[in-house]
Amino acid sequence: MAHRHLKFALTLLAGTLLASPALAQTEIRIMWYSDGNEGEVVADLLERFEAEHPEIDIVLDEVAYQTIQENLPVQLESGRGPDIARVTNLQTLNEHWLDLRPYLDDPAYWEENFGSFLDWMRPAGSDAIPGFVTQLTVTGPFINATLFQQAGVEVPEQGATWEEWIPALRQVAEATGVPIPLAMDRSGHRFSGPAISYGAQLIDDEGNPVVPDDGIRAMAENIVNWHQDGTMAQELWGGVSGTTYVGANQEFANAEVVMYFSGSWQIAQFANQIGDAFDWWAVPNPCGTAACTGMAGGAGLVGIAYTEHPEEVATVMEYLASEPVIREFTARTLFLPAHAGLAASGVDYVSDDPNVARALDVFLAEVGRLEPKAIAMQAYRFNSILYGAIITRLGQVVAGELTLDDALARMEVDIADQIAEASR
Amino acid sequence: MTEDTQRTTSATTSTPWVGLKAAAFWPLRLVMDLVDRPLAWLQATFGQRAMVVFFLLPNLAIFGIFVMLPLVINVIYSFTGGSALFLDERVGVGFEQYQTLFDCRDFTDPFSCRQDAFWAGVYNTLTFMLLQVPAVALTALITALVLNREMRGRGFWRAIFFFPVLLSPVVVGLIWKWILERNGLLNALLNGLGLEGTVWLGDSFWAMFWAIFVSTWAHMGFYTLILLAGLQSIPRDLYEAAAMDGTSRPRALLRITLPLLWPTMLVVLILALIRAVQIFDEVYVLTGGGPGTSTQMLVQYIYQTGFAALLRNLGLAAAASILMGLVLMVLTLLQLGIAARRSREVAG
Amino acid sequence: MGAVRRFVLRRRGGDRWHWTDVVAWTWLVLGLILMLGPAIWLTLSSFKTRSALNEFPPTLLPLTTETRMVEGYEEPLELYRVTLEDGEERVLAQVRRVGIVAQMVDPDDPGERIDVPIAAREPVRTTELATENYTEPLERFAFLTFFYNSVFVTVMATVITLIVNSMAAFALSKYQFRGRGTVLIFILATLMVPLPVILVPIYVVINYLNLFDSLWGVILPTVATPTGVFLLRQYMLTIPDELIEAARMDKASEWKIYWRIILPLTAPALAVLAIFSVMWRWNDFLWPLVVLSQRELYTLQVGLNAFAGELNVQWHYVLAMTVLTMLPVVIIFVFLQRFITSGVASTGMK
């Protein structure tokens, strides 16, 4: 009897001893979404981190983007949520981010390399370090160069205006029998780049919205006309309601679109999906009357203010933000770096697809051509309200529910109403 | 009992089944018998009424906490503003949210309203109700009449029509969205027949048509079963007597079947109406509310305003849902009132 | 064969076709195509490769381009049927595509490289199931975990639903008490409250009760179903009161009456409710999505939604995952359809 009890007690003890490292582990949850292969890459990087830091157990919750957009804000409102999250609405939710500054070993490194982008995730005037921007994105067009070749039409050069691009696109579409000359993501953010190129201000110097103005009107008229004459496909912008996002990745990948106005985050996905089915090129942003700019953007990795383990969160963040790690992440995901050091020294991208190399070059050059307003909008607290109002009302004009004048007037009212409600 | 249920019960009382059931349920039995002691004491001490309360309590508690309480919170939300989640952080604004909803120049034109998405939702839901409920009731009736004929393999056909009811609304929406795409099956079939296809879900008329069609497709089987049961409870000798009198089949349908089926049909109509007012999932997956706002329903408006939007407007969404609830209540009471009067007529 | 023939040709009115027969049979055949067709199309489509999915007109069966290992090349090359300038048709293997010209070789004689304009070639296709549509997402996502969670939620919710609803139905059918009508109306009222409307307030309540991010938070709010209560109540009303009176005279407690007499007699209705509950809980999407935050707790419906990124709708994965979601329900249906359809019928209108 005693013999058996002794054996049992020893087993129990052994079990406890074996389990104790696990018991002493801190669990850090990261809520992550992926557009392309970022999930795999970051999982790989985190595995190496865990090997070096056995006291931290990282759980990578890969979720749909919809979850980040809809569920996470509600969780944050109620004081819950993960420890770290990859988010695009950095500015609007900034009250929920953890200030890592007191926990960082080297805050100066962060300021030096992420400096300007930190404004995207903190209130104006603050010097908090909530996290870092994992990638910089720039909006701009992709074209199906093979179709241009087939049609025998020359691709317009940098500096060409929309007025020069559109006839070329229509010509190519007609010659090759492709249904959609131009597709643009149904997004206010995407629309804003060309709008600024036509002189839109979006916000004035005090930070008050100036919507709509002549620039917005000009580009809105373009969009409406292009839908009416068949340059743009009705069902993309007019097929859904509200602020619903609709992209045209599948259509472009299937060679149904001549020009797809989207952005640099598509590079990895196109390399994967299109392969060598046709030549897909990134081209510089077409010009309006005032500029030839796209919009800056990006997703960021931030610490959540309600975490119970801020020191561990900071350790994880420092690892992920360190130069060698970001270098590898950027090289494998084919994103543009938001790290000053990396941008200066250049990145050896992991790809032998000539289309990828060309696209990255073009977008890197576009970064230099961004208008100040196109960057400043990312730091504006109510940017999502502006984008949402623009796309909702413009979508209704395309769907034939509102006249353009009505829509522009409503945009102004929507924005004023929502800002008032959010500021209560 | 219909012959099918007779077959069913005989199948479940055969020996292996009994043994299996006994084996599966003995832990449950043990627990239940243990529970009997304190409950018997309860009954002895407080009388039968205590047991009634006990039986009702779990159900009512869940309803109370997870349905009624949120409803009450919703009512309070509708009188507050701001973007905070918790009530104590919200700002009271009186009837302002309701006023915003009713701020319209012309009530017959949703686009003259300040919250045009809300009124679009109202009109779309009304249109949907007025068209889908008769559609689903009619198709269910026809199917039930067809299935009511003497035929072997009735169980098979019943199962076929019931199949879509089992699918989740998301699956239903996705299946049809896939078929109705620009390059989807429907256009391919039409092209094969020499007709032109079109972008179905990109046209406001067709989008609503398909929303109604898909919703009817998904739920018809359920109502068919109910109507079928009702049909089968009509005594056969009535038909025999009518046949002997030389009554034609259509006349028998009109004079015997439909009047006796009416109470069942009423149940179907009420259920279909309640579901139609709450329509959301299938249509949202199918059309996303588009094109424009032409298939955006009321519940979608509430969902987007109160949950999915980045800057949620809980007060406005709550006000809209309270209004919707009031309308639902009125409709149901009306229906019940008509039903009560009708059954009094039939009985009397 | 004779039985089948008789079955197929059976009609009312003896041997002559009555117009109602024609209508009825047309309706049935139409119903068969319309009810089952879409689901079958979904399944077939889910086995097509991404590029095959975007063809128009779509092929009925999943087809992929044949490939062949050609000497001198590491990867298998795709085969195309090519019309050369002189009109001759040959089957060639494609090495690569450059612009609008494809470089191809004869698979049997790979020395010579032939340039072919891409318009003059057509892929050689065979029927093949693109099972990677199923395996790829499953490799990245813990399907078994999600499956287990869904099963747990469904089973627990159904058991609790059956017990709780039958208790309430018993009280409402076999006891006369003041306020019985009010309770009935109260329960009917809850039928009219759709989930999206009270989504945020329930979230607040769940939060307060600390049920957030827990499977019980998914289960508990769903177990009291008005439909269930009414269904069971209708059935229980038909149980003769004399049975209960007799038991009472034998000094049986109310609980014993409920447990030993009423429940076994209500078995058919309980079976129906069980089937409905399984169906509802298995297909629940919005509520688990809101309540659950940790991926390890995701149910199947939520988990399968998780690979939808912002910027890509990967139809081939979506279709495959939709089929997987549909499968358990279909299997249960095939086995239990007799119970479902006859059960609803018998309890629906008593």
C-alpha cells in the first residue's frame, strides 16, 4: 500500500517539476490578420523568439480582418482584448494603446527609426510609443502589361494625367475584349489619393474637415462619368451599400481588368496568384490638376493598454521591431518598410519575379512623391469618418440613388454628425 | 398518427435500441434521481406552487437575463449618446436619437431623410415582407398539396424540400451568390440557351428579386411540413363524400381543403411574417445591402450602426431597434386579433 | 425494376394522365433540381482550382490542365493543344510564357523550342479534384480544435435546451395558475427580438457576468428557445391528465412525474427539438463571433471565417470551407430525415 502511494507521490512530484516551467510562463496573445503570407512569416519569427525566451509563451491568434475591424473595438471598449494586435485603425482607437516607452530598453531607437509614423498611432502632441508600423503602404495602380502588348498600345509614362490614361485603358480593353478597363478598390482611402491630385484638401490646418471641396468634386465627377460610360464596372462600387469594402483582386488576377487602382500591399499576393500568367506592372500614380500622388497607409502592431503583462509585451515588441527581424519580415512579405534605417539601406526582397522587383521600385519611388496631405491624413483622428462618408455617398451616386450634388451635400452633414457624436 | 410516425416509433422500441438508450441515459437518470430528494422536500414544504416556479425558473431566467435585460438596456441606450459602451459613461440626450431618425422632409422619399439608410431599411423590409411572405406561403401550400397525394416515397420528397432549411444562412447566401455571379452558373445556363445573362446582383430590381427568391428557397421546406401535417389531419371521408356527390377536384380544394387548412395557414403566415421582419443574414451575405441601398434591410442598418461601424452609434441603433420592435408587436397583435376572430367565426 | 416503374408512373385517376398529375410531377422534378442543384454545384465548384473557377462558361466537372514530366526540366510542364501556322494541331508542353508568346517544346522531343502566340493554344484538361482547396486551409487552421468546440457547444446546448425547455413546457401545459397567459406572451415576445438588435447589450451583459471569451458564454444565452417551449407544450397538452392524477395519488413528487412519466412520453417531440437545436447551434455564427476572442475556442463556423483577409476573397477556399461546414448537417440529415420530417409533422399541429 505504502509502496503504491510513494510511487504515486513521486509521479505527482515529477509531474509538477516538469510542469513548472510551463506554470512560470507568461502567455502573450497577439491578434493578427494577414493579407498575404505575413501570418506564416511572423509565426516563424516568433518561434525563434520563444526559443530565446522560454519564459514567454506567445499565442498567435490569426483572425479575419473583419474581426479586427468589428470585434476588437468592442472588446477594447469593454477593457478586454489581446495583449498585442495588428491594426489598421491606428489613430481612431488610440486611447486603447499601451505606452511602451517606460518599458523599452532603447526608446531612442524607436524614435529614430519610426519617428514620423508614431504620430499615426497617438493623439496629437503626445510622445507615447504605442507600437510600430509593420509596413508602409502606398496606393497606386497596377496594369496588365500583357494586354497593353497584345493591343499594341503604349503604356503612358510617369506624369501622364488621368485624361491621358483613360482613353489608353479603353483602347486596350476594346482591342483585347477585356470587360473592365479600370477597377478601383471601393474605399474612401483609395479615392483620396486622386482627389488630392485634383486639389482636395480633406482637412485644413486646424484639423477641421474640408469636405467636399473642388478637388473632391472633380474626382467624384470623374468616377461617376467613368461608371456611366463603362470604364468602371457598375457592380464593384454600386453593388454594395454603406462603407462595405470591395476589392478587385480576383478580377485583376483573372486578366479581366486592364488597370487596377489599389496599392503596394497587393504585391506578395499577386506574385503568388498570378505567377507568370501575365505581366503585371505597378505604374506611377496618374496626375490630376495639382499633383500625382497616392495615399500613405499601413498597418501597425500595437500593445494594448489593458494587458496584464506590459513588460513582456515590450520585450516581444522590441524583438519584432529590431532591425534584423523587420528586415527579414519585410524581405519575405514584400512590403515597403516603415523603418527609416531599412528604407535608407534598402531591402533584399525574397523574390525572383521580375514583376515584383519592378513593382517595389515603382512604389518606393511613389513614396517620395507623396503629397504632405496624403501622409498627414493617417495621423488625423477622424480619418475613417471622412473616408466612410465619401465612399458611402459616392457609392450611392454610382448606384443611381443620389445625384452628385445631393451626395456631396450629404457627405458634409454625415461627417459633421459623426464627429459630433464621437466627440460627446 | 400518420403511418410514418408509426414506423418511427416501432423502430425506436426494438430491443437493441432500448438497450442502447438505457446504457446512454443511466448517468442522467442517476443525477435526476438524486435531484429528486431536495425537490420532494421543496414540494412538501412550499406546496405545488413552488414546483411550478422551479420548473419555469431556468427558462425564464435565461430569457430574462439574455433577452429581456438586453432589451431594457437597449431602451436606455436609445436615450443616450456618445460612443462609450457602458451605460455609466454615456451621455443622456433625451429623445434626440428618435428625432434624428424621424428627421425627414418627405416621408415617402427615403432620400429626403437625414438617416436615409434607416428609411431605406424600413421600405426595403416592408417590400420584402409584402412579397416574400405570400411567396413562401404559396409555394409551401402548393408543395404540401402535391406531397399530400397518395404516393410512395413521400418521405424522400419531403426530405428534398426540407434540405435547404438545414443550411446556415451564411451558406445559403454564399451558394446563391456564387451562382448569380457575373461568371456564374445562371449566366452560363442562359448563354447556353441563347439568352443574355446579366450582372444579377448589380441591378436594384433583380437584387431584391433574388433576395426574396433565395429566402423563399431556404425556408419553404419548413412551412411545407407544417401545412402537410395540417392537410393530413383533414379527414379523408370528407373527400370521399364530395367525390360521391360528383364534386370536381378544384371545387373540393376550394370548399373543403382551404377552409379547413386556414388555422394552419395562419400559423405559417405569422411565423413567416416574424421571420421576414427580422431578415438579415442571408440577404447580407448575398447582396451586402446593395446595389446602393436597395436591399439593405432594417436589421442590417441596426447591425451596421450599432456594431460593425468603427465609431458605433449605439444610441441611434438602439432607437431604431425599439421602433422596429414596436412595429413587430403591433403586427403580431393584429395578426392574432384577426386569427381569434376568424376561429371564432369558423367555430361558431 | 417493376416496382420502380410502377412508382415512377404512378398517377391519380388510374391509367390516364390527369392535368393535376402533370402539374404535380413537374413541381416535384423542378423542386428536386432547385433544392439539391445549388448544393451540388457548390460541391463540384469547391474542387476546382482557382483559375478554373474563373472560367466562363464554367465547366461542370472540375478540370485541370494536364502536366507531364519532360526530359531536361525539373518541374512538370503543362500540356497545351496548339494550332501551328500551317494549321497542324499538336500537343506541346509549355516551358514559360513571355509577354504574348509562349515558349513550348514537344514533350517527346524536347530539344527543339517552338514559339507559339498565346492565342493559338488551348490547355489539355482532365478531370481532377483540387483537393488542395481543402487541405491547404486545414493545414494552417486547427480544424480539429474548431470541430471539437462546435461539437461541445452543440451537444451541451442541446442537452440543456431539452431539459430547460421541457421543464417550462411541463409547467405551462399541466398546471393552471394565474399569470400563465402572461408567461406565454412573454415567451412569444422573445421570439420577436432578433439577435443583431440586442448584440451590443448582450455583449455588455456577458461581460458583466464574466462569460466573455468562454464556450459557456456561447452556450448559455441560447438554451431557452421559444420555439422549443411551444413545440413541447403542444405535445404535452395531448398527454392525458389522468396519468398525472394517478401518479399523484400514488404519492409521486412532481419532479418524479416530470422525469418518469412526462419526459418519456414526450420523446418524439424531444427528438424533434434535439434535431432543431443541433441544427441551430451548429450553424450559429454571429454570436460565437462576438463572444469568443481566443482562437482555441473558436467554433467551426467562426474558425472557417478567420482566413478571410481584408483584401482577398479567395473563392476556392471559401467554397471548400463552406462545403465542410455544410457536411455534418447533411450527414445528420441523411440519417435522421425520417425523424425530422415526420416529427415536425406530428407535433406541428396537434
